[in-house]
Amino acid sequence: MTNAEGGPVPHVIEAVRWSPTGDAVRIIDQRRLPGEYVERDLRTLDEVRDAIATLAVRGAPAVGVAGARGLVASLVVYAGESTARFAERMRAHAATIRATRPTAVNLPWAIDRMLERAERERARDPRALVAALREEATAILEEDRAMCRRIGEHGEALIAERSRVLTHCNAGALATGGIGTALAPVYVAAERGRAVAVYADETRPLLQGSRLTAWELARAGIPVTVLTDGMAASLMRERGVDLCIVGADRIAANGDTANKIGTYALAVVARHHGVPFYVAAPSSTIDHAAPNGEAIVIEQRGAEEVRRGFGTLTAPEDVAVYNPAFDVTPAALISGFVTDRGIVRPPFDFRGWNAA
């Protein structure tokens, strides 16, 4: 398949979908990339919780999709229970999945939406309720795919011919149900025949940029260069970067944005070098109940991710470790938000967006 310019259309993977049998959530196990391509089917509550907690599935939109589908998969075997017992179990499973990772807003958003659907269907027997929940989870995925495409359509206008784009972590197809958020404009620009090159921060300590973004883009035939997180300033000064596009896990009402640790530093460097800094995210990532970044809970992860990343000792066994999974970039450093509703520029005020 070729684009209008005769070049190949990028082939984008599917990170989350139903298994062929329909009783499980099939994910690409992102812990194994890029060395191995492994797909896993999640059926039980423990499997769903573990996959989200250990980052086998990750990225705010993908976690929301996986959480919704995982709730359904975890309930299938209990559809023969009494209506009251099933409802109790459903609420318990939903609470467990919802609490698995605290920072990304998409997971509680998706679980709450599933419970709202269950409330509307409360008069139905458990088997009918499972079918209704499956329908809702499928709708969440399809909406996510459409959302990613709209972000790409809006954002590709930012990417001129031969643009050099710097991104952080992975906000591509592996992080969503569709073509991604931060990478969606890149995919659409490439699809339309525009030459674009991507620089991917390595993204320590779990290397989502080098392991996932580089793998995904290389697989799609888009030129990509990996750099460690501390090299971005030199890259901007020596080679030049046209714009930065990153994803988001939660956006406060004033535009303060939580994203993978290291995003804040990249935004500071971009401002110093006069490089536009954009955040790409769906409207579901905006938390209008959080007035600013101080209201965003930041997940603290285990010390071994830093001391012994990927099994190799890289720091003394007993040294203290500071390992937040995310940081908050102040709205003042953000040039604009690329959303499914269009590009939003300062001043930012997202109060009421989720309710609109």
C-alpha cells in the first residue's frame, strides 16, 4: 500500500485487542520488546492487574482500554452467579483495576464508564450484563482509535517537510488503541508523503523511548534516532530540532501536565533553545477536577528499577533511590495541546472539558 507520493504507508501495530476466542484481552507484552515480540492473553483479575502494574501494557489510553476489557475478561467465568453476588464481584474487580496505577486519568475514567454502563443495565442477569460490558469496552477501544486519528489529523499541520521531531517515552501505537497520541501527527504526515525524522529520548530508567518508540517507528519505516535523556540540550544546539511532541498521563485544568519522568526537563531545555513544545493527548486525559499540577498524584516506583534495571546492578545495593514515574510540566512551558478537538494554545483553561 502506498501514499499519494508513491511511498509506503506506515504499518502500525495493535497494542490491545480482544483474543480470537473473545474471552481474553490480547496485549503485546511491552516488557519483552525490542528483543522479543510476545503476545499475552489476560483472563483473570490478577493477570490484568499484574500486566498494568508491571508495564506489560502501558501508556495512558492503552491502560484505559486494557482496564475496561480486562474487567470484562475477569468476569466472564462468574456469569453464572446470582445477580447480587455478581454485582458485588464486579465492583470489587473494578476497584482493584482502577487503583493499579494512580497517575494516568484514563484508567479510572474507563473503569468508571464501565460501572456507569453496568448501573444502566442493573436489571439484567449477569450473562446479559457481561455482554453489555463487552459492548462498552469495545466502544472505548473504537473511540480511542478514532481519537488517535483526529489527533494525527490536527497535529500533522505542525510537521513541515523534513521536520525533525523530538519525543520522550512512548506515546505511539503501543500506548493507545490506535496510532498513538504524540506519534499520531508523525504517522499522518508520513502517510501523506511528508519526510519526517524522529529523535527519541531513551527515557530512563525503563527505556520506553529506546525499547518501544524506536522499535515501533523503525517497524513503520520512519527514520528514528535514539539519544539518552541528558543529550537533548546538545542535540538542539548542534543538530537542531523543529519541535517536541510528547504525550500525557493527566492534564490539570490549568494546563499543567503529568507525563513520563524527564518530560519537565525536556520542556525547560526546549524553552531555552526556542523549540516549540507540544503535548498530544485525548480530551479524556484532561482532569478538570484537578485545578493544577499540585493536585496530581505522582506514582513512586520501586528502587530496583534504578539499582538493577533489566537485571544488571548499576548502583550500590543499599543506596537510596528517588524514582517517580512521572513529573509535572508547568503550563507556562507548553506551546499548545494537540487534542482530538483541535490544537489548543495559551492561555489554557480546561475546566469542564470532560463534561462537554
